[in-house]
Amino acid sequence: MIEVKNITVKIKKETILKDVSYIFEAGKIYGLRGRNGAGKTMFLRALAGLIRLSSGRIVVDGEALGENIDFPPSLGLLIENNNLAPEFSLTKNLKLLSQIKKVATDDDIEQTIARVGLATNDSRKVAKFSLGMKQRGAIAQALFEKPSLILLDEPTNAIDQKGVIQIRELLAEEAQRGATIILASHNLEDLTLLADKIIDLSDGEIVSDV
């Protein structure tokens, strides 16, 4: 469970998030909706421990970010640009990352690559991938360690309709596994079909959840 308690984020005297509180439960998908500049991406960055809070607390499974822990211990993240090394294949990217936490096996990596709709034997450098393939690869990077918290910013960008359906099914499976998934999207169909709750953000505040 992730508890967001009255968080405010200010950058250069501008308030980006204002007194935001929410409780995210395991095994559910939450959609963040709002116009550009509403605070969706900044909210994801705050949940990932990537920015300093001006006030308030974020508690992940009983541990406060910035106090007990710096980052959520089991986190899958796709925010804005992917972080795949362009000079390596997708498989090599994930194998290198797997050496950090040592929780994912080679089988986990192959299965995740297949689940996002890419070939497990593709030895091309990520630099040679199309935009849609890079996005699928970034989703694989977020999921291959089976994290308990998954934060995704516009996950179906640049992906064709067949792939979008595949990614939606994949995220539903991850929620069934018990992960908490929070995604920001301008694709209302993604939010409507996937989300157990849709959270509306405006000017850095939660104005509704349905």
C-alpha cells in the first residue's frame, strides 16, 4: 500500500503539487488524468522518490520516502524518455540491469520481452528499433523484475493498436499478480478500460476520483 499524505512540491517558488493525499492499494490500477501541466508526471516522479517534497510524506509499505528509504524498494518505472542504452540489444540492457538487484532470471527477461510483443532473439541495438519497439522495450524494462509498484507515463505512446491491446492485457495481468499500477495517460480509452480508479488532477490538486 502507498499512502500519500498532504504532499506539496514547489519548484522555483511555483507550486507543482498542492496538498495531495491519496491511498493506493495493491492489485489495483489507477489512472491519472489531466491536461498538460496538471501535475501528472510530477506526481509520478514524487511517488518514485525522484524529487524532494516541500511538505508531506509518501509511505510505501510502512516505509517513508526520504526518511527510511530513498526510493520504493520494488519499483518499475517509465517516465518520459526510456533509459535503455542505445548501443546494446534489449536483452543485454535487461541482463545488465538484472545484475543490480539480482531478482530477475534470464527466463524472466525472455518472458517479459515476449510478453511486450518483441522477439527474444533480436540482437539489434536498441538504437535500430522503431519508436514503438523502443516503447515496448521500455515497458519490458519497467516490468521484468516483477515489481510491486509500477509507475508509467503515457505507456502506449507510439504503439500500434494491436500492441496497445497487448500492453493493456499485460498490465491487467500485472495487477492480478498483486502490483499497484499508477499510469498517466491522455488516452482516455486506456484509462477507461484499465483503471479501477481514475484520478483527475488540475493545477497540482486532486479534484476528483471515479
